[in-house]
Amino acid sequence: MQRVGTQPLLRYATGAFALASFGLIFLMLLFLVVYAYPAIRFNGTAFFTSPIWNIGNQYGSATVTRAGFTAQAGASFGSLVFVSGTLLSSFLAMIVAVPLSLLVALAIVYRVPAALKPLANAVVELMAGVPSVVYGLWGMIVLVPFIGNRLSPTGNGDGLLAAAMILALMVVPIMVATTRDVVQAQQASIYEASMALGSTSWQAVTRAVLPSVRSGIAGSVLLAFGRALGETMAVLMVCGAAINTLPHGIFSPINTIAAVIVSQLESALTDASGMAQRSLGELALALFVITLIVNAVARIVLHGGDRSGAVG
Amino acid sequence: MKVRAVTRWTSHFWWAVSIAALGFIIAILLSIFAFVIVHGAPALRPALFTPVTSGVAGGLANAIAGTLLLVSIGLVIAGAVGIGTALWVVEYAPQWAARAVRYMIDVLAGVPSIVVGYFLYVALVEVLGWGFSLVAGALSLAIFVLPYVERSADIALTNVPRELREGSVAMGARQGVTMLSIDLPYAIPGILTGLLVAIGIGLGETAPLIYTAGWSNYLPTLAPTHSPVGYLTYVVWTYISQPFAASHALAYAAATLLMVFVFATNLVARSFVEYRFSGRGGR
């Protein structure tokens, strides 16, 4: 017995908001594909294979046309430097961040006294709340000189290592929070049963408790990886802004997709053919697709769509 | 017995390593705090808050006003859409639709902010021709924080006790009335917590604003379009790269203000959570 009045109105009004939330991803995807389409055609496969990003000669009217789309003469929009920098820095960050986060989460669950737990949790939350530019600022002024003076043979601190370390620090709080929650939610009986069988507390945790929550942990690792791939400002401030040169070592300057989208905006705006801007759009699209895939897999790993586990 | 002693020692060793790891991240956090405050505190003079940025120096009035304006408008948009979505998902949606919307919201939470920024740059700044503007900037923040707002409202509404709802319906209240007079008030603390978290995130965002709000040395004009807006994170990013002590001081001052704003909202949100759901752990 449905009565007219407030109910249908509320239903439609809230439904419209829900539809907007639902459709946003598709709208963004569609928009970027349409906008970047000329660049996708113009760049072809060179987009993935070429390490050269050059908006072409802007002085003079010479142009080059490929697949029916025109850019400034000499233009080349290859993403290899940025894609490799993105993947390398995020992988390296995860290699550091995953064990660190597991250790911290275990310390918080099993070793921090109950009275101090809120304090430890506050540390994790505050760390997650530090703005990206502040991490970048700290990275520029504290971390980069440290790497340059103490570690790097060339004296250059900007680059892959600095970017990966900053990324690691930024994703640690995300992984600690999720790992802590899934370990805490796991039945204490598993830990106690293992202890009763004569294992040490470390064995009980690493051989009984952690394996029982491995999908939760794997999911949180993937979510953190997705976050690292898309992180912009902090990486931009410490990565060394490499252009047209592939990373060749841990201290070499790199660039990431997200960072180059910011740093190349002004240069792209000077391209009268508009192809540089559209190629940045293609870069944004590539980053979008990569993170969508990583996140979709993460959600599948985390109990197939159930969202009790992780917070992204 | 020898093996046993070794395993025991191994266990102690690894627990010591885990506590050292916790100590390490605490040290890093303290280092960041100390670094920002030591450099930023001396620059926090009253003269900082009234003038606007000019050239490589000046004050932060335009950036503070711009940040507060962008975050407020972004929050109103994200609040309306996020809470509305949560209400529909919890109160009206069939199971499959609720799952689909929640899934897309979760996916949205993983979209890099720079992608949101570039999308809005193309859609609003270029195609609609709004230029760098207040509305474009506020929308970029709104999209980025929407998942946090929706999720906390969703959880808060889902946790409304069945008996309360059923009582209301049994008294003859229509669903809409129950929703507005029973469910929403009950869920308010959870919803507010989500909004506070969103403020914290919005305050610290930079990348999408570069593409949408642009930057301005003048106080925000309140014009919705065609007028770029300054914000604090931009000052941190650009002024630290200038070769002048005065601009470095501004960057550090902006970073200090950001930290203070962000942590104030985090702490309020935290105390909210603990007050409301004491004993159930944060979040």
C-alpha cells in the first residue's frame, strides 16, 4: 500500500544521487576516452614503446599528421619513462612497506599494552592524515639531502629511491590499519590453539593467525599499491622529474604518470595543435585503467564484493 | 631442548623487531611534525594572515580563504550526494542495486585524484569553458571525498537498530517519515565523522586543484566560474622551490597551518567516534 507524498519524492531524489555516484566512473572514463581519442590514434603503439616525450617545435607552422590527426612537427608522446617510473617506484615502495606494515600491525595487536593502544592507533591515523605536499616537503628538505649525501654515489638524492621511500611511508598507515583490523577480528582461538600446541607466540602469529587472514592482507596490499600508483604531489617533489631518460638504477631520476601530468601542464598548454594536452589525457586514461584493474582485483581478493574488510 | 631455546629466542627477536618497526614509524611521524613546526612556527606572525601573496612573499590570506571556501563548497556537494546515495542504498535500493552502487563507490575511492582533476579540467575548464574556477575546484574535492562520505553514512544508517525502524513503521509512519525522523538522527554522529574525515582529506589535496582551481594571488572573488582560486597546498608546493628565504617561510607556514587544520579535524572526528562507539575501535 504505497501512498503518494513524501516517499516517492525522497525515493527519486536520493535515487538520483545514487545514480550520479554510480555513473561517475563511467562518465569519467567515457570523457577521457573521447578527449584522448585523437592522441590515441596519433600516438599509436609508440605511446607504450617510446621513451621520448616531446611536444614538437612550437616556433613555426610545420606540422605532422598521423592517422588523420595533426601535431606540431617533431612531436613524440611516449609514456615508457613515466609508466616504468610509476611501476618501479610503487613496487619498490611495496617491498619496503609490506613487511614494515605487517610488523607494525602485529606489534599494535599483540605487544602494545591495552592502555597505550589508542595512542598507537592515533599515530597510524595521524600518519594517514599528513597531506601529500607535506610528505613531499619533508622528502625534499630532509630525505633527499640524506640520500644524496650519505647513500648516493653521485650525490644526487632525487629519484627512484626517494620516491619509493616517500610512497612507502604514505601507504604504511593504510596497510597497518587494515592488517590490524583483520588480525584483531580473527578469532583469538586460533592464536590460543596454536600456543596450546606448543608454538611460541611468534610462530602462532606467523603460522596460524596470518595465514588465516591472508586474503584480507593481500587485498589491503593491492589497495595500497593502487594508492601508490596514483600518488602525485609527494612523488613529484622528490622524483627528479626525468624526461626522455629511462631509470637505470636506484638513484636515477624518474618520473611517474601522475607527476608528469602535473609538471607538463604548462608546457602542453603551449601546443597550438592541442595534441600535447590530449596526450596528457591519454596518460591520465592509462593511469585510470591501471588503477581500476588493481582496485577491481583488490575487491575480488577481499571476499568478493563484501566490504567489511578494507577501507581504501 | 636446544632447538626449543633457539625458537624461543627467534620469537623474542622478531617481536623486538616488530616493536622497533612501530618505534620507527613513530619516529618518522615525530620527525615530520618537528620539521614542519620548527620551520613554520617562526613564520606564523599576525602579519601572515591579512595580506595576500605577492610575488615571492606576502601573506597567506588568499590561500587560507581559498582553501576554506573550496573545502566548504566541496563538502556541501559531497555531503548532499554522499548522504543521499547512502539513504537510497540503505532504505530503498533492491539488493543488487545496493551492491552495484557500493561497488562503484569503492572503486571511486581508488581513482587517483590527478585523474579526477584531469577529467574535470577537460569537462569543465575546457569543454564548458569555465576556466580555472571555484566550482571546478570544489567539484574536484567533492568527487575525491565522496566515497568517504557515502561509506560512513552508509555504515551509520545500516547500523540503525531494526527495532527502532519497526517501531516507527508499526506506529503507522510512512517509510520516508521513518527515514527522516528515526534513521537519520540516529546516524548523525557517524555521518558527521565521515564529513570531518572528508574535510581533513580535502584540506590536504593539491593535485586535482592545480587542474581545476588554478591559482590566484588575490582573495577569492566568489564568482563561480572564470576566476581562479588560491589554496594553501599550492603555496607549499611552489614556494619551497623559489630561491628566497621569504618564500620558504611562506611554504613552511602554509604547511604548518595545513597540519594544524588536518589534525584538528582528525582529532575531533576521533573523539566523536570514541564517544559514539566507545569500545568498538576507531573508524
